Amino acid sequence: MDPLLLAVIAALALAGGLIIYLLLSQIRAPNKIIEELAGNTRNTSETAARLAESQAELTGRLAQISESQVAHQSKIAELMQTQEKEVTKKIEERLSEMMKRFGEGMEKSRVTQQNTMGELKERLVLIDAAQKNIEELSSQVVGLQDILSNKQARGAFGEIQLADLVKSIMPPNAYVFQATVGGNRRVDCLLTLPNPPGPIAIDAKFPLESYRTLIDSRDENNKHLARKALASDVLKHVKDISEKYIIPGETAESALMFLPSEAVYAELHANLADVVEKSWKSKVWIVSPTTLMATLNTIRAVLKDAQMREQAHVIQKEVSLMLTDVERLDGRVGKLESHFRQAEDDIKQIRVSADKLTKRGGKIEEIEVGDQDREQVSPLDETSQPIIKLHSGTDI
């Protein structure tokens, strides 16, 4: 309830209590008088008059109190109605504000829900597309496993990967695929480098069976046997490459064995370091797709350096001609400088002549002819002799 309304009600209650107290006091006073009159043996006219006067006064006061009580009650009723209207108005305003906020909140919730549902639908579409891609990749992986299970297909896979790497890095004139070396031996790729080091052979090998056996082994004994078989296969490939593709006088003193699997390459360097060391001694460098890219980039830089050396005499000739042109340009600049110097001297002489003319003109301007001089001069006919006017305005 409003504090103002509480204060008004408290004030009215206090006023009503005060009025009741006065009424009781007024009622007690006539009773006391009556008792005194009853106890008094004298029944005079003055006492009766006083009693009548007191009763009349009491009656008037009771009427005033009744009127005042009615007025206060009407004021209280008006205040109660006013406060009730204000409270009702405030309640309605707050209810309308709460309904408005509730409606706005519901609208925002609806919009948010719609956006969320839209995003959810988009994500479901993406998930469906990803699911289709996964299914396609699964089928492709199955196909890749089928390819790798066949030795000939696996060899073709390694050759294709080798060709893609070489084509993406080396210039077209720096390699030959399925080149013939040693008369009748074909190598997967031959890098045609100048001497030294000479052409480098790259042969793709993929010892996958022994590596799969190693991966599928569960106990240490089987893993040891599988790792030993993997080492034997790799060393056999190293020996074949060393005997077939390292030909003195025709190829470089080393060759590359390309493993199209980073996992097999990592297994060799992690657990079969002796195999890698034996390949180094045989001058056969084992490379993976990543290391082959680095090797080919290095070889490309060597090719660029060799081309620069081949073109060194052309560069020297061009530099000599450029020096001759520079000397000729220096001579022409010297001639142009002498022309500028002569022109500067001529400009100085012209400035000296101009200064002299300026000084003479100033002297002529300072000349003044008086009246006496004009009288001594024989008069001439104005029509026959022109009048000379100087810059100062003096006539001669």
C-alpha cells in the first residue's frame, strides 16, 4: 500500500480518537454537575439554567463533532478512491509493460529459434554432404588397398607419384622417364644433370608386404621377424639399383631409391638404421615424397648455377659492351657539360651588357634641362623638329 495513504489513515484515526475522548469528557462533565445538583438541597433557578446551558452546549458540540466526523469520512473516502485509481493505473501500466516485455522476449525467442533451426538445417546439409564424401573416400580407400595389394599396380602407383613430383619441381629438359641406361636397362626417371655429377637415376620401390606384416604383428617375436624381412627386401632393392643404374662414365656415382610411403621411410630411419647406412655405402640414397621434394629443389638450384656458368662468356661480353657504352656516354656528357659552360659564359656577358644599358638609361633619366638652356637654344619649328621625351617626362 502507498505510504501516503497509510499516513492519512493514521492521522484520521488519531483525530477520531481525540474526538471520542472529548465526547467522553463532555459526557462526564454534565453527569458530575447533575450529581452535585442532586446532592445539593438547593434547587435554584441558576442551577437549572446552567444545566440547560451545558446540555445545549453539549448538543451543539456533538453536532459539530458529528459533522466533522462525516467530513473526515468523506475525505477519507475521496482519498481512498483517488489512491485506488492511482494504484489501479500503476498496476495497469506495469501489467502492460510486463506484457510488452514478455511479447518482445517471445518474439526474440522465436527469431532466435528460427535462426537456430536454419543453422541446424544448414549443418545437417553439410553433415549429409560430408557423409557422402566419407562414403566416397571409403570406396576410394578400398580401391587403393586393392591397388596396393598387387605388385604391378603398386609399382605403377609409385611411378605415377614419382612422375608427379618430378614434373612439379624440375624443368622439362632436366628429366627423362623410362630412360635407357647401360644398353638395355630402363630406369623410372633419369635426371639429366651436367658433369659433375652427371645423370642421376631414380627408381621407385614399394616393399609393402613385409611392412604390413610388421604392422599387423602383435608379439615381439613376430615383429622382429617382420622387421628383418623388411630389411632384407630393402637391401635387395638397394643392391639391384646399385648394380643396374650406377654405371661409371654414363651416370652419376649415386642413385636414388624412391619410397612412395612416409611410414615405410620413417620405419627404416627409426628402427633399421643399419639398412640406411648400408644403402649409403652402396651410394643409393633412400628418399620419401617429402625428402625427394627437397632433393629436387636442390638439384634445380644446381642446374640454374650450371646454366649461369655456361652463359658466363655471354655475360662477360655483354658487360664489356656495357662498359663501352658507359665510356661513350661519359664523353657525350662531357661535351654537353662544355656546351652548358659556354652557354653560361654567354649568359654572363649578356647580363653585363644589360647592366650597362640599364646604368646608361638611369643616367639619361637623371638629365634635367632648365629654362635658361632652353632660351639659349635657337627656336625650331615644332612641326619640323620632333620633341624627344625621356622617361622622366622632360622634353628635349
